[in-house]
Amino acid sequence: MNLHSTKFSIFLKKIFSISKPIYLLIISFNFLFLNINTLDSKELEIKNEGDHKTTQKLKVALEDIEKILIKNNQELLNLYKLIDSSKFNLKSKLSKRYPSIDLDINGLPQYLNGDVYNNKRFNTKSSQISINPSLSINWDIIDPQRGPEIKAAKDSLEIAKNNYLIKRKDLVQEGRSRFHNYQKSYEDINSAKELLDSSILILNQAKARLESGLGSKLDVLEAQAQLVRDRQFLDEKKQEFFKNELSIKEILNINKDIHITKDHGLIGYWPYSLNKTLKNGLDNNISLKNIKFQKSLKENESNILLNDNKPLIFISNIFSGSVARGSKLAQFIDKDEKESSYANTLSLNISWNIFDGGESRNSSLAKKIESEAEIFNFSNFSNILEKDIIDSYSNLKTNKKRLISSKKDFNYTKESLRLTRLKYEAGITSLRELISVQKDLAKSKENQITAIAIYNLNIDNLERLTGLKASTNCYTNNALIKKDYIYSICNL
């Protein structure tokens, strides 16, 4: 019994002076009531804890994108399996360097039973059980196709690895892009909420001025119309946020709700010159390396087909034996008769496909031409890659200037809105002008959020094209930023 129940019983005993049975009944009722409340409160607490656990969101940061993709993305898992397949294929080709051993047993066991009738000689009978094992060892000493097959298998393995890396980098870039858009939509919602709050404030001011006789009904109607538009704008941003959330959950293959870092800032700076950016992009691009492996693979396939008309020289050793019990071709059957024999044959053999009508030669030439075509593919892809790097590099310089100008524009427009609101409160300017400046501020804020998102996407694209990593230090070898912009860009 708790302290509250004890005080309550003493209070009843002193004030009402009731009989003992009724007093005990009241005490029991009070105790039961308090415990039921306690159980209800505990049950509610447990239920709330369960709800909290079920609604717990998965935290996702920008640096977690690659790790989650490697673990969850089905395309990457499929490509990783192809790497394993290529590894086993290479091992199978390497095994051709070693001898093969085969064991054959004719009859395990074999039973012979029969009669032979002869009109000139005596008849014979057979009743025998036997086992005839044979062990053969073959070793290809000279195999013209073995070397090219091993090289082709190695090329296929490298191509499978590069395909995995290419897809992983593409998915990481796409995942990061969706992450930036998700962050942007969250900032857009906050901006839309601030705009809505400002519209509510303007409407309240317009109503107050109307009641005081300083304003007009037209001002109230304009403020109400702007409030409706701002609410619609907020709903659109929320819908966009929902779509971006579904988009990032889809690529990460996540079913539960996610929670991301809301800091929508610059992810890094690009301290490299155009020449270094181009050099690293052309030297380290995995797709270009894959084209080289494709060329090598087709050359080896051409050699495999061409060597089909060359002789194969191999050593063969066959050890055979026989163990039998019973009689064979005998006049009388002796079940206790035993017979055993063995033989070993060692030979040097040759297998040569001398003429096939030119099939191997023509097939080899076809693969040779395909290999030569990869040279033009390499050149064409290099030109495209170089153009993409230069475009992305040029866009980065433009985006840096856009970041600074959008920041200045937002600050100036924010100050302009403050002054315009003061003028409106003093009756110097109209409500229409105040609403117009408020629209300009909302547009300026949206431009600033968009500029940050585009800049981050630009940095990710340069990293994907070149293999270089952005720097977290704005001032490190940053020759791309003019002195007038250094302080601004590094403090955005």
C-alpha cells in the first residue's frame, strides 16, 4: 500500500468515524483503484515505447551511400556474382596445364556365362565373374590453344571487375545525387514554411490596419490570396520531398523510413587545375581500361580460333588390369579357378586438324577485325570523356559565381523586405509592394538552395569522371577562385 493510500484511509477514519467493516471495504477499493491506474499507466508507457521502436528511422549520411549500395543494391550483387564466375572460369583454363587422370571400370563386377558348341572339337562352357579397371593419364605437352584461352579468361575477369566498379561508381553518383535532391527538398520546405509565416503576419497586419481605418479591404484580399498561394507552394514542396524520399529509398533498397542529415552545405572544393583534372580523368577512367581489355580479349579469341589448325601433342599412359574368378571357354567349369592380368601403355600422341575449309582462319580474322575496331572505340570514348570533363570543369566555375551571387542576392532582398515592412507599417508603401518583395525573397532563397545543390552535383560528377577526391580545405591550391571570391566561397 502506497503513501497516498495510507493518508487517504487515515483521513476517512478521522473525519467520518465510520465502522470498521465499511472502513476496510473503502480501503480495499482505494488500493485496487490505485493499482489499476498504475497498471494502466505502465501499459501505456510500454505501448508508447513499442510505437517509438516501430517508428524509429534509419539514419543515412552522405558518406554512408556507397556502403549501403554495396550491401543492398541488387545490380551490384549480380555483377559481383559474375566476378566469381569469371574467377572459376580462369581456374578451369589454368587447370589445362596439368595432367588429367581418368579411372574406368568395365563391370563392377562383370559376370560371364555361356556355352560354345563345336562339331569338330569338344564343347566349352564359361562361368566367370571379373573386374576390369583401367587408369589413364593424359598430359597435353603442346596445346596451341591453351595460352590464348588463359589470357582470354584473365581479360574476362578484369572486364567483370571493371564492370562492377563502373556500375558501383555510377550508382554511388546517382545515390549521392538523390541525396542532394532530398536535402534540397527539405530546405525548400523550411523556406516555404517561412514564406507562409510571413504571409500570415502580413494578413494579420492588413486586418489590423483595416480595423483601425488605415487599410483597405483590397489589402486584406491581396494578403489572403497570397496566403492561399503560399500554402499551395508548401504543399507542392512537401509532395516533392515525398517523391525524393521514395527515390533515394528505391536506389538504396531500403523499406523503412530514413533520416538524413539536414545540413545543406557545400560538400567540398575542387583544388585541381584543368590539366591535372584532364590527365587523371583520361588515365584512370575504368571504361577506357575496359576497352583495352576488350581489345585484348578479342585478340586472344582470334588466336584461339587460329590455333585450332595447329597440332596438339600429348603424352598418354594407360594402365589396365583384370581380375577374374571362374572358368572361361573350358570343357568343365571350375569355380575356384582364378586369373589376373595387367598391361601398361605409354605413348606420345598427336592430334591435328589439318583442314577445315578455312573456317578457323576466317573466324579468326573476324575477331581480329573486331579487335581493331576497339581502337576507334577507345579514341571516340576518350574524346567524349575529355569533353565531359571540360564541360563539368567549366560549369564548376560558373556554379561558384552563382553561389556567391545567390548569397548576396538573398542578403540584399532580406534587408529590402525588412525595410519595406517598416515602410508599410508606417503607411509609406502599399501592401502590394510588400508582397512583391516577399516573393522576391522566396525566389532568392530558392535560388540559393538550388545553387548549393547544383554545386554539390557538379563536384560529384567531377569525382566520378576523374577519380580525384574533392578537398575539404577551400584554400588548398584553389587557383580557380578569384581573390574577390575566396573569402565568400569559403564561408558559404
